[in-house]
Amino acid sequence: MKAKIAKQAFEIIREVVHRWKPISWAGYDDDQPDMDPSEPGYEAAKSMLCDELDGTVKSIVKQLDRVQTENDLYFLLHRAFSELDDRVPSEECKKYGAEIYNSLKKVGAL
């Protein structure tokens, strides 16, 4: 996958994931750490909340060459997010997987 397409795929998946919020403990763009924003280390804490999730999104992007169908993407999402939190509902993976699949097809990432 070319770098430009991989970057678009990352942005598409990340945007949907941050709207979906599949992992209960992860930090999303609109989340704030349980700290006063004026405390030293606030920005570092906020960054750490997102690092694990962004790493998972990058891992998904690297595996997109294996995705041929919506069902393949569903299994990829469910496996990736279940490793972080075993309470991720498979129905949500199907719903958001379909949205991601269609968006990735439009930009030529699949």
C-alpha cells in the first residue's frame, strides 16, 4: 500500500474509531485525563491515553491487504479491539466495519 493511501486509511479508520469508542478505557480525541489541565504532565497523560489506540489503528492499516470483504474487515476489527478489551460487541464491529469498508473502497485502500 502506498504511503498516501495508508495515511488516508489511517485517518478514515481513526475517525470512525474515535466516534465509535469501542474500548472503554482508551482515550479519544474529546476525552480528558482525570487531572487538572494546569498540572505538569497533563499533556503527556492525554497523549498516553491515545497511543495504544493509535497503535491498534496502525496495525489494522498494515493488515488491510488481507481484507477482501466486509466480513474480513469485521473479523480484523473484532480481533484487534478484543485484544485490548474483551467487551467489544461483535455487532458494533460489523456496523462500523461496514462503514469503514465502504470508505476505504472509495479511496482505493481496498
